Amino acid sequence: RRYVESLSAYARQFLGQMDKPDVDYIEGLSPAISIDQKTTSRNPRSTVGTVTEIYDYYRLLYARIGIPHCPQCGKEITQQSVDQMADRIIGIGEGKRIQILAPVIRGRKGEHVKILEGIKKNGFVRARIDGKVRELSDEIKLEKNVKHTIEVIVDRIIIRENIRRRLVDSLETALKMGEGFVIVDVIGSKEMFFSEKFACPDCGISIEDLAPRMFSFNSPFGKCPKCDGLGTLMEMDPDLIIPDKNKSIDGGAIDVWKTFREDTWTYNVVQALAKRYDFRLDVPVKDLPQGIIDILLYGTNGEKVKVSYDREYGRGDVMFPFEGVVNNLKRRYRETSSEFIRSEIEGYMSIRQCPECKGKRLKKESRAVTVGGISICSLVDMSVKDELNFINSLVLTEREKIISKQIIKEIKARLQF
């Protein structure tokens, strides 16, 4: 019974538990000790913080009392009024065509039959479901176990001088349906996301309502879109593709070209490149201009070169754009279904820090939320001792203390373990 009590509340719900013994005092009882003998997880998404659940409580803390800032200018962001939204939309320019959408379902599983029926009864005829515009008069069946996003198309407008009243009415309707959120789809340009809650008045950047999933690098709502929440990228490494720059191209400098012979298509293409850009194949790569090396690695950027061939089946010339060794490997890595080919190509790749999130794993909007003046990324980079000192020194308002009391208690219990 004592061992079961030492487990988390989540684990205890799956186990039966004995009643407490009807005694006043027990002496000499050995402590309950559990030794876990499983191997350590090799999942790159698993960290000390996620395993010990500390990070889960950090996410909850930042979602409940975090202060959002503009990821572009760093200014603390606040609510936007409907008039401010209208001014921003009208400012994109007269003649622009827009769609005003109300997000009613965002990344939730289910068939959502009642939601769709309710939208239709309210007089709306179209909705964007999982990125595709659908007529609500059609029969729509959604997979129950797949996450869906449903956005009602409230209005379609062309920006004109006298359109403000209609625009404001449509925004108010969309905000009511979307519970304070509205999406403006500018045809032929980027979408604009507005919130009655959080938006930067200077940059016009709006962010979603703070929620724990926004601070999870395992969730599409929080992870960095560039590295998919890993903090690193597997990228083609030119130094692995050309490991020995003292060799010439003829001498096998480009390691990918295992069979670089005169009777191969690759040789014909490289000969055509040498003729077009005036370089020799018997010169060490280190002596070639950087521009020539870039062409070999990254291609001719769509420019076609005249490739001559002479084979048993015939001879002739063909205009051919060279994609480059790096782009060729990327394409093959993306398209192949062979694990052998993938492992071969991975031999020319190296792990590098994500340039977007700098290894922090979260999207920029999540990294711009602070508690006590620091982001969740900076907090988890601290040592356990420094984290505990930070939590103990937090200066909170009375409201924030009430909201975060139980969360902070759980964080301290784990940090002091």
C-alpha cells in the first residue's frame, strides 16, 4: 500500500489499493522501494523534464499566469478591439479580396455532426474543413479518430471605401462563433489571425489563447515548424559529400558518384557543365572557384546545359537543367521507400541546430511568453538549483498566487526530490 501511494495519481487509478490497517503505530517497517530495470528511452522527444512531469507543470504554469509578448518586437501584447481589427484589414489595400472565417473546431477528434448541423441551421453555406472549402449542403463525413479543424466562412468581401460597416458586422459574428478568434484569408497572400485577447498593436501580430499544448514541443500547436520540435535538423553536409578536397572530380572527389566513368550519364552531364562554365575535371577541388563548387552542389538554378551522349542505342544532344548533388540527394531521400537508400544518404547528412528556434524546440509565439521575466525555454536551460531559486523568488499578484499555488507546490516537490 505504501508503494502504491508513492506512485503518481495517474498511475494509481489503474491499481487497486488496500485499506489502511486498523492500528495506531507500526515500528520497524521497511520502506517501500521500487527499482526500475527497463532501459533508458532513446526517443529524441523525451527529456528529463517530460519523464519527471516537471515540464508538464511548467507548461501549465506558463499557460495560466504567463505574459505574452510580440515575437517580433518584444512588446507585451494585449487585447484587440473590433475597430482595431477592421483598421488593420482595410489597411491591406483597396480591391483586395478576403474571406472572414470563424474557427469553431481546432485540432479536435470526432465526427462533429452536431457542430456542422448547427452551422448550417444558422444560415452559413460554406466552411473550410481541414484546409479545404466544403459546401455545407453536401454530405460531410469526418473520421472519428482523426483530428479536424473546422472554420466557418462568415463572409467574402472586396475591400472598398464604404465596406467598414459590413466588415465590422462580419468580424463581430465571426468573433462570437470563434469564441474571440477570427481568421482573415487574404486571397493570394498570407492569412491574418486576430484575437480579442492577445495582439500586438504595432506589428499586427496576434497569438492564440494560452494553453498548455502551446508550450509542448510534441504538439503541432507548440512545436517549431522548421525542426518539428526536435531542435535539430538532419541536413546535407558538403564536407561529407566532398570529404577530400585535394582530389579532382575525375579522381573521385565527390563521394556520391561511386561510378564516375566516361560511359555514365553523370559523366556526360559534368562534362557539359565543365564546358559551359569553363572548368577542368582534373584540377583539385580546392583549386576550383567557389561558384563552380556551388553549381556542382546546388545545381544551375533551372538553367539548362547542352548534354551530349553517345550510346549503343544512339547519340545526340539534350538540354538538361542540373539539379546539383545536394538537391539530388534531398529529392531521393524524400521520395524513396527503401530503408537501405535512406541509410546510405544519411551518411552524407549531419545533425545541426535548428536555425529557426536555435535548439529551443518551440515556435516563436511560445518562446515569447514569460513568467517572472523569462521564457519557458530559458527556465528549462537552468540547473535544478537555479530553477528552484527562481520558483522561490517569483513575485506574483494575489490573483496569480491563487491560480498558481497548487502548480508551484507540485513543481517544488519534484525539484526538491
